[in-house]
Amino acid sequence: MSSSVVMMTTVSADTTGDKIQADGYYGYADGLHTVAIYTTAYSGLVSIQATLANTPVEADWFDLFEFNLTADTNVRGSTITGNYVYLRAKVTNRVAGSVDKILLKI
């Protein structure tokens, strides 16, 4: 079974998104996740973070990948493999533009 969820919508300031249940939470065996990041003239950093903890605290999160974007209006995507319990998006170092949405398919 696969499903899509919105990790974050219309961000024009530095922020950390809510935790989203990932494959490890549901006990899925494939560990396959796909992320799509939609931006409008965005300059800054977008990170996808994961945790293996069931009740994570800030120190439990680690970066899976980062996009350092400059005046970007493209859709950026990445496939992540791992039985992570939760995933979240983080937007930092924003200079201009916005992150319109970040989608996750599990």
C-alpha cells in the first residue's frame, strides 16, 4: 500500500515541519519513500530529516539529504530508502522566494 501526504505547505520563513509517519512506523518492508519539493524563486536550504525513535526528541533527528537552492522554481525530487519511523522537512537559510509544498509518498 502506498499513500501520499503533504509534509509542508507555503513556507516563506525558516521552519521545521511536523513529524510524518514513515515506513518503519507502519512496518512496511521496502523502506521506499519519495519526496517532491515545489518552490517559487526560492533561495535557501531544504532538508529532509529522519529518525528511528518512536518518541523522538530533537537530538534523534538526522539529515538524509539537503537541497541548497538559488532562485529555484523547479520541482526537486529524491527517493529515500530506509525503514525510518518518522520523516520531516526543514527549511533554513531562506533569502528569497517560497517553498510552496513538500510531498511525501510512502
